[in-house]
Amino acid sequence: MTDETSVIIGLEIHAYLGTESKLFCSCSTTATMQNTACCPICLGHPGSKPVLNEKAVELATKVGLALNCVINEDFFFSRKTYFYPDMAMNYQITQYEVPIAGKGEVTLPSGKKVRIRRAHIEWDPAALVHPDGMGKSNYVLIDYNRSGLPLIEIVTEPDLSSPAEAREFMNNLENILSYLHVLRPDTTLKVDCNISINGGLRTEIKNVSGYAAAEKALTYELARQKMEVKAGRVIEQHTRAFNAETNTTVPLRKKETEDDYGYIFDPDLVKVSLSKDYLIKIRTEMPELPEQKAKRLMQQFGFSEYDARVLCGDFNLGKIFDSLIEKKADPTISARILTREVLAVLNHDALSFTDVVIKAEDLVGLVELIKSGKVSDKNSKQSIINYISGDKLVPVEYLKKNNLLISETIDLDAIVDKIICANDKAVLDFKAGNEKSLNFLAGLVMRETKGTVSPQKVQEVLKLKLVQVRVC
């Protein structure tokens, strides 16, 4: 019987390198008005000669090293021939025969190893702009500002076995690239997703933006292919597009093979040779990566492996933690706030760090309050919820405004007496040896005081009174 759950997924991920100028010319990479950052080279004028951007090579080398790749000390650029309105020269300058890096490996948080086939540099085509924004008009505009922007394409082996695992890989990769500081700001990873089932022919889903969309595209495509097999139809190799509004894929064209592109070495670009001294210099300049940082945090602060990996699993989360430590905040409490409360709110509201503004200076006061025992866990959590999803008040201000700090003036004895007298059964249960009743009564006291008394103090007073109390 056919096993319809046998899934093979490979990814081709494109990331914009953070250079000030384009890959083969001096045009700016930050122009905002259409067609104002272009020249004979990125417009493909006959006789124009490309000159390689050294910064792009440096950043790509760092990517290769971070992905545990072999760096090719000698590499070439090739021409990938195809005809499309966004490519003025009718070919794309890329790498094929000898890329800058290959034969790498990335270990996912789950422990699975994903092989990297290659990481190569290429330039981006121009942007096709649909006037109605939906692709339904009978003409398109072309913005050549994007033509020639430097990309690095990272190609995995078909080692991924589920849409969720593909998302995990992309998330992990984006985190590594963020730690490297190689990405162009405010850009999203774009991915071509290749998927097949039961050892059959693959389909490719082109130009999917971000890891969440990639998971949705692959999930739909997996379900579609299973239905095709169940209906007795043969899956043909072809290319599809992802519709982010309906979370579906639609056919585009028959899938090209590598031979269809007619790769040749680019005669306008000479062989690039990286010296051993250059590679040594790049290695010494490599920043601390997530795995290295996690090990350091475990050693430096005694964190568990889980907490250290969670802290380092998102570049922005780790950056906030570093800022808190710089401000002399308690490391254990800081880590707990970030990995528990902050992440819990973001996950609950389906938000990311790009959707909200979270500053270390806004949290350092809360850390101090927790350390000094001046706020309950419940109220500290509520202050984080309000900070991220409410009126955005800084936690300390929220706690003060709503009188949620632990008070030294509340008559705790009177409140405990009131709770004991109103809960005969719980008192009897406690006297019979049921320790859970103590927590129940403590919870009632905390609710009565709105969390403005120390939970430890409540427990102490309750135990003292319950030993001597007579049921009311």
C-alpha cells in the first residue's frame, strides 16, 4: 500500500545582503523613488562592464562559514539565460558551476541536521509592479531600482520532512543571518519550496515570503499532492505560485531543468580568488552565533540548556537580554521575564518582535521590583501583557497607576481572618492533611488584595493562623 506520508522537502532561500551599493555597480541599494538608482550596468546596456562588490563577497563568505560550508577559494560567476520583462539583459548573473560556498550543515533546535548543498551570490532582477496591486491589469510597470541588488541564495538538500520542519529551518536560518549582521534591513527571506511525496516528481512553489507563508504553502501543496495520488493521477514536475490571501498554490508553468538555462561562465567577470589570509581575517571577525552564545550563557549565568537556547533562538530576544545585562539587571529574572512572560504574550497574540516595540529600559524597573519582592508574579505578568498588547504603559508605570505593587499598609491579619471564617471546608481539609487547601486559601487572599501582598507572607500568616484557628 502506498505510504502517502513520505514527504521530501528542499528549500532555495534568497536573502538580500546588506551592502550600500549594488552587486556589480555603484548604484545605491536604498533608493525609494522608482527608477532613480540605475545605470547602464543594471539596465543591461550593451558594452557595460560589471565590477564585483567586495563587501558582498565578505558578507557571503561569513554566511558560508556560519553554515559550516566549505569556502571555495576560487569561484566564478555564470550567466543564467532566461527571457522575462524583469531581466533587461535576458540573463541573470549568478553562480552555478563553482559557488562561493557549499557542502555545509545546519543543526536545528530539534537536533536534526540539514545539509546545505550550496550558498551562492547572484543579482536580483528588476521589480514588476502591477498598478492595481492584484496582478489583474493588462500591463505592468518595471522598477529597475531592484535590478542588481546583491542576493545570497542558500540551497538545502531535500532533508526536510514536513512543512513545520521547513518553517523551523527557515526560522533558524534567519536567526543565524541576523546574528551575522549580513542582511539588508527591513527585508524578508524569500524561498522557493520544492516538495514531493512517495519518491515522486517534485513541484516547486516560487517566491514565497517568510517562514510562516512557506509553512502554509507547503501544507496546502502536501494536501493537494495527497489528493492527486489518492485519485490515481500522476504528479508532473512543474512550478506553482502561492496565493497568500487564500493560502493555496496555483500552477504557473512546466518546471525548467538546469540545462534549459544554458549556464555559461560570464566572460565579463574574471575568476575570484580568496587568499588564505583573507579567509583567516574573515573568520576572526565572525560574531558570536546562537550556538556559541547559548553555551556562554549556560556557563556564565548557570542557565539550563533549554532557557539558553530559547534566549538565543531569536536575535531580538537575545539583544534585549544583552541590554538588560548591560543595565545591571538580574540575569535570572531578566531571562525568566523574556522567555516566559514576553514570549507567551507574543505567541498568544501571534506577534513577532517586528510587530511591537520592546525596550530593555522599559523592563529593567520591573526586574528590580521582582528582585526586591515588591510585585507579585500575577501582577508582573499582567504588566507585561498590558505593555505589549494593552495601552503600552511601561510595566512599572502600569503597576503604580493601578495600585498593584505590594503594599506594606494592608491589614493582612484581618483579611486572612475573613477568608478563614468564610471557608470552613477548606480549613477542615487543611487540618485533615490536605496541603492543597492552603494554596486555595492563599489564592483567595491574593485575589482579595489584588496581589498587593507578598505571596510568601500570605503563606506564613495562613499557616500560623490555621494551626490555632477554630472553624467559624
